[in-house]
Amino acid sequence: MDKIKMTTPLVEMDGDEMTRILWQYIKDELLTPYIDLNTEYYDLGLEKRNETDDQITVDSANATKKYGVAVKCATITPNAARVKEYDLKEMWKSPNGTIRAILDGTVFRAPIVVKGIEPCVKNWKKPITIARHAYGDVYKGSEMKIPGAGKVELVYTDEAGNETRELVHNFTGAGIVQGMHNINKSIESFARSCFNYALDTKQDLWFATKDTISKKYDHTFKDIFQEIYDNEYAGKFEAAGIEYFYTLIDDAVARVMKSEGGYIWACKNYDGDVMSDMVSSAFGSLAMMTSVLVSPDGYYEYEAAHGTVQRHYYKHLAGEETSTNSVATIFAWTGALRKRGELDGNKDLMEFADKLEKATLATIEAGKMTKDLALITSLENVTVLNSLDFIRAIRATMETL
Ligand code: NAP
Ligand code: MG
């Protein structure tokens, strides 16, 4: 059989540790036998980042702007221990942070739903995708401990030197205070990324804040979303048969619990931080979560939501067998290949992505899985496979489709 051809390169960002090992297995077993893989390769492994003073990360993000679609392996974000372990020149920043700053995107996280791995919330039948605003609020806040009685105010000084003041509190004793901000431009980008992704995936979009209490701060989020929706997206949503739905955050939480899933839930920065952990753990496993960065200009970067699985890597280095779950990394590849196919009008590539996903799920549903899933599955008599054998089992399933 002829291999599938690709007209435009996909930006390939390699990574670290156990996921780097899986990356190679996936390419060797599941991709290159079927596709003339056309990628522009960037090694974001920590050694290469250190060698290039992290220029390689910047280059890979710029290549994503050039070609439109990237697939990324998990990477180490260095801490003090990693600086020592890898003898680093500096504590390089998180590659995801660097890439996100260049592409100005929103991250969408969605669980991979498969029979046999049931969500804790019984009525959840379809994935719930969380979109987290990645700028500002408490993550860029300034705080003070107030030692005793006194007045705290917010002061805005415009460029001409005029001041506007707003009383925060007249303290009569010790207390605490926090100031935080956001930027209209960032909220607008967030809104457009969410509306575009909803159209892309043909799912309803939910958005919620606490605008009844926060009449200026949260209300601005609500207003910006509504204005962009009315002016740019209402017609497109209607044509696609999907809905934009705004409600209060506490109402949203209650509705999410009672829903059957199948929508995108846009969250402010803090809500997204908290709710994405709730949704992912309720759906079963971090190893079954995908993640895609969507820029307001229409660039896409696909990856797994989990890290480099360091503990398994050390076992692997010690020559021990590992049973590391490659599903989220496989889905990062299929997401990227499908998007590449869509942008290039390459139907074969899109069909291949569908087929590989189907084979992956069918393999698990047939009772062949990695150890992490075997521990939580409702299926009986499952076979636990090692990292490579699981990928080979998927290949065998794919050959039968
Ligand atoms: P992790 O790689 O997500 O792994 C934490 C634990 O979760 C593992 O030890 C394993 O549990 C389980 N796990 C995660 N993914 C799994 C998989 N695919 N299959 C089976 N089990 C899986 O987090 P970490 O060990 O805290 O972080 C390691 C490195 O990843 C860090 O250097 C961090 O900077 C980096 N990181 C990168 C990204 C990214 O690039 N997007 C995201 C997060 C973290 P058991 O050990 O119990 O089997
Ligand atoms: Mg968190």
C-alpha cells in the first residue's frame, strides 16, 4: 500500500524522559509505516534547550506561526533539582509558557472517553472540554498584609497624571488585601479562541463568571464575550447548529454536574485551574487527557496534558519494564495530523487520524491496556501490556480496520 503523502510540514516538538521514548515508539510503529511523515523537527529536550540558550523553543513557536499546526511531546520545566541533574546554564522557563506567550493562545483540555473507564459522575457520557484563560487575575496579583488600622485604596494614575481612587477598605485592625488586573485585549483573544474552537469542534460553548457580585471586573468578561459573539459569531453559530450560553459560575457548576457532557466550558484563569483538575480526575486519568493550544489567529499546538512521567523513565533507564500510557500522546499526533489534513484538504490524512484513534480505543475496549488503566477499568480479565507492546497492539488492531 502507498504511504500517505503530506504537502505541508507539521511542526514536531520532541521532548523529555519517558514521553520522549513513547514519541519514538509511536512514530516507528504507528506513523511512519503508513505516512510519508513531513515534519519540521525541533528538539525541545532539555539538553538541546540548554545548548541553544532556549532559542530552539522560540524557533519552534515561530515555525508554528509559519505552518499553522504543531505537535508537542511533554517537556521538563526545570527546577533547582533539574539544574543540577542536567548541569544547566540557567533555570530555563517552561517551554509551554514560552510557546503560549508567542502564540497568545488558549489551552483546551479534553478527556478521551472510552468504554470500560467510566467517569465518577455517572451521567457524563461525552467529554467536557475546559478552556482556561491563561492571563492575569490572581496569578498576576499584588498582595499586602495590613498590619493595623488604616485606609486601603485603589489608585489609577493616567498618563496626564490625573488620579482616580476607589476605597477598598477602612481597616480598624490587621488584615490582608489583594489587587489584580486583566487586559481587554487578552480577554478578547480568549473569547475569539473559544468561539473558533467551538465552531471547529461543533460543540456548544458555556461561559460563566460571578458578574452579579463583581459588577465591573467579572462583568467586563461577560460583556466582551457577548459583544464579540453578537458582532462576529452569532450567525456562524446558528449555521453550525451550536449555542453560546452564559450563566453564573455557581449555576454553571451545578449544571455541569447534571449534564451529559459534550460542550466546551470556558473558565477564567482561577476557575479553569480548579475545574480542569476536577473534570480530569472525575473522567479517570491524567494519561487520558489531551490538550490543544489554539491561538486567536488560528494556529494550533497539540499535546498530552500529562508530564514526562519521570518515575517510569528512571525504571526504563534501569532496564526495568514500564507500562506507560501513550494514549494522550497518540491523540496529540492524531489531532495535529487531522488539523493538517483539514487545512491542506488532505482527506487521506484526516481518515488516517480517525482510524488510529478508533484503533486505540478499540484496543482498550478489547481489554488490552497499560497498568494505570487496568487499575481503574470496569472491564474484567484485562491484559496489562508494557509500553511498547501496547503500541504494537494498537497497530495490530489498526491492521484489522
Ligand atoms: P507526570 O509526568 O504527569 O507524572 C506524574 C505521575 O502520574 C506519574 O508518576 C504516573 O504515576 C502518573 N502518570 C502521568 N502520566 C502517565 C502516563 N502517560 N502513563 C502512566 N502513568 C502516568 O508529572 P511529574 O512526574 O510530576 O512531572 C515530570 C516532569 O514533567 C516534570 O519535570 C514537569 O516539569 C514536567 N511536566 C511537563 C508538562 C508538559 O510538558 N506539558 C506538564 C506537566 C509536567 P505513577 O508513578 O504512580 O505510575
Ligand atoms: Mg491546577
